[in-house]
Amino acid sequence: MKIRLANFRDLSKLAELFDLYRQFYGQQSNVSGANKFLLERMEHGQSIIFLAEDPKTEGLAGFTQLYPVFSSISMQRSYLLNDLYVKPDYRKQGIAKLLINEAKSFTKSFGGKGLELSTSMHNKEARALYEKEGFLEETEFLTYFWKSN
């Protein structure tokens, strides 16, 4: 499996994969919306997207998307590992681990403090993987969210 940065040429394939990811979390399919969302992130340099590409088919097996965030307290950048998805046919092959390791390597190489992520309480497989990969459940800070509508 080849792990690499996404580029504009990947957009149509990536949008389809991103749409599957959103459907996994209960959202309605919207490939054109996914394409627009990803294009805007790429055009504005607002995220870093790594792809898992099958070298045999040149198809996409999975992706992860990172967003930069900043801490005023530590005065450092971290990255939010916001999205991680592997197509069902490619699961249980270590691809998610490869994507996580690429995200870790990227974070280290750019002097990031670390990676933050969140997942559904019910996503036990993902939680087990994250813990195996050295992620610790946050116990120092509580997270709150204000919904605008």
C-alpha cells in the first residue's frame, strides 16, 4: 500500500471516498458537496490529506485528514486527526495504522506538539486501534461544543 499526500488530481476519487466516510457516520450521500468541501480545504491550505493508494489498481483504499490547531498555553501547533476511513474491502490489513503513522510522522517533522482525535463512543474497533497506537483518552480537559442552530 502506498501512502501519499493528496493533490488536486485526486479530487474526484477522494470525494467518493469522503462521501463513503460520511455515510459511515449516518450522513446522506452528497458526492458533489464532498467535492466542493475538499476542494475548498485544498485551495485554502486548510487541511492535510493522506491517501492510501492500492498500487495494483491505483484506486484509493483509505484516507486521513488533518487540520492544524494551535494552543495558546503551549504556544505550539498540533493537528486534529479529524477523518480516518478505510474502505471495507481493505480493512484488517493495517492500512489505518499506516495512515496514522504517516500523520504522526508529518506532525513530528513539522514540529507539532501532537495529534488530537475524537471518535464515536460506539466505534470500539477504532478506539482499540487508537489506544494501540499510543493515543490516550483525554482526562485533563473537558470538551464542550456550542451549536449555532
